Amino acid sequence: MRHLYVHVPFCARRCSYCDFSIAVRKRIPAREYVAAVLQELRLVGMTDPGGEPGEALETIYFGGGTPSLLPPDALATLLTSLRDAFPVTSFRDAVEVTVEANPEDVTPDAATSWRRAGINRVSLGAQSFDDRVLQWMHRSHDAARIAAAVRTLRAAGIDNVSLDLIFALPAALERDWARDLEQALALLPAHLSLYGLTVEERTPLARWISRGAASAPTDDLYADEYLLAHSRLAACGYQFYEVSNAARDGRRSRHNSAYWSGRSYGGLGPAAHSFDGAVRRWNLSAWEAYRRAVAAGGSPVASREVLSDEQRELERVYLALRTDAGLPLTALYRPPPPCTARWVSRGWVEVREERLVCTPEGWLRLDALVRDLTGCGTTS
């Protein structure tokens, strides 16, 4: 296990589209949270049976929620403890350490403290550069704060900055997606993550739609804005290496790439998932339930799933086609099934160096393509 995810559930407010496992708090219980995560680390024993440290970590990712709401000393304490638990020689140079942050939390003191603690990558929740849209999303920052945060991070020595943007918003907002892309590109981020808006149950957005106060995004708008992003980012030197992620050379997310390549990973914190290649487990999602479980010395695991051979094969195909590496033709029946030629003729996939690789148009149809492929048959 070389990749570790730490879930920080706290948020100042819930965004209109969010159904993540979060705990909205005016006061962040940082001390209690750090104690709970470190207790889980001891309970799950992420070491070998002899008590020796496990494999050296390659990536650590603080996600949420809003990890940047934790005081810098709390993040530093967690990183120090992880350094002690794993044979990590250099957080600064050898390990990719990412923290998700809201722009309003990025201050000179915070950024300097993060860098000193070993954080070398920040995923910034920009979402849009339109103040009206940000208000509609229930975000706490305005557009000007995004650029200020990027400058502050770079001044502190963190130049590996990723920006999150959301596209395919309801047409009534009159959001200018092309303008948002230009604003983001003007900041020269190392990485961009672009997510199409989805309507999840039990979110403010779902309630607005149910009573007619908002409209759901359309498939046509989703496709148009997704393809526009591909063309604009490619023109500026970014490569989409995964369906939702683009980066400059050398700035791909090593942590997320581990997920997409099917490697094992560990998770700490409420709702965190872990996977060893055959078994997937996940923690209790509610903060208080998680805290009580570990405080009592019990397991925070809510459930686990042993993947069948069929499930593992389906995931392997799906994850491979999500990336620009694609799926080896040797993974298919020989000769390749008839559906493969149909995809190629429609411009949804290409064959590159004996691998089946999705085009942007294919990524828009990824679920259908995987169903088509697995229906045609694959080898194990």
C-alpha cells in the first residue's frame, strides 16, 4: 500500500450540488479529529504482521470536505505521524502530498505552514470565475480570491496547483464556460480537473429542480462544454490523461493515477475507502459515528466488499478506458469483437500502439462503451 487518502469531513457550508460525506461546523474540532485519525491508524495497523513499517508511501491526499479548514498545525501533526508510521525519507521531494483547499482559506501564513509541513501540491476548489455562479453554488469565495490564492501558494513555494471547475450548469444561469476556461488558463495552473454537474438526491440542487426553481443540465450542453474544454486546453499545452483531468508535462496527479491503474490504497477518516486489489472496505461516513467508534477502540469500518472475478474484470476495463493509456488489445478476444470496429468508425476510439484508446467523444459515452465491450466478451 503506497497510496494513502485522508478524509477531512468538515465544511463551513454545504454547496448546492454536494452529496459528499461532510459535517458542517462553525467550529472545526481539529484536536478531536486528529486524535481520531491517529487512533484509527493504530487500530488498523497499516504495518506488516511483525509490527514493522509497511511499504514506503508514494502519495498522500487530504480530501474532503474542506481539509484547508484544519489549522496548519493539525495538518502538520498528521503528516509527522504518517512520516513516523511509514518509511518515508522525504515528504518534500519523494512523496506527492496534496491538500484540497478553498480559495478563501489560502493565506500567506497557511500556505507557508503547509509547505513547511511537506505539502507540495494543492487542489484548489475554484469551480467558476463568475461571482453569480459561485453564489448559486453556495461557495464562500468570489472570483478574485481564486487568483489571489494561486499567487499566495506560489509565493510560499507551492507551484503544483490544480484548479477544479464545474461545467454543464443550468442554462438559466447564463454562465460563460469559454470565459471561465480562459480565466483559469490565464493563471497557468499545473493541472485542471473538470467535472460535469450531476444532480444527486438530497442536495439543495435536487430540491430546487423538484419544485421547478432550477432546471437540470442537458446532455447537449454537457457534450458541447466538455469538447470545448478539450480543444482549448490542448491548444494551451495541456493533455487530458483521464476523462476529467488534464495536466502539463510532469504534473499528472500521481495519487489519482494510482486509483485509475487499479493499484491498492489505504484510507483514513470518516467515509474513507481502502482497496487491496481484491477487497474494498469503507469507513462509517458520519463524523460523530466514526469518532465514537475509534474512541471506543472499535473498528470504524462500515462495510466491505470482496470483488468477484467478473467485477474485477469490469473495473479493469472501465478504469483502463478512462485514461489516455487505454486498454491493451491483448485484453480482448482475438480477433477484437465487432463492436471495436464500430467504435473506431464513429470516432469514439482509436487504436494506438496495440491499445484501444477513447477519444473525447468516446469518453462522453464511456459507460455505454464499457457495456458494449464487456457484452462482446473479454478475457480474464
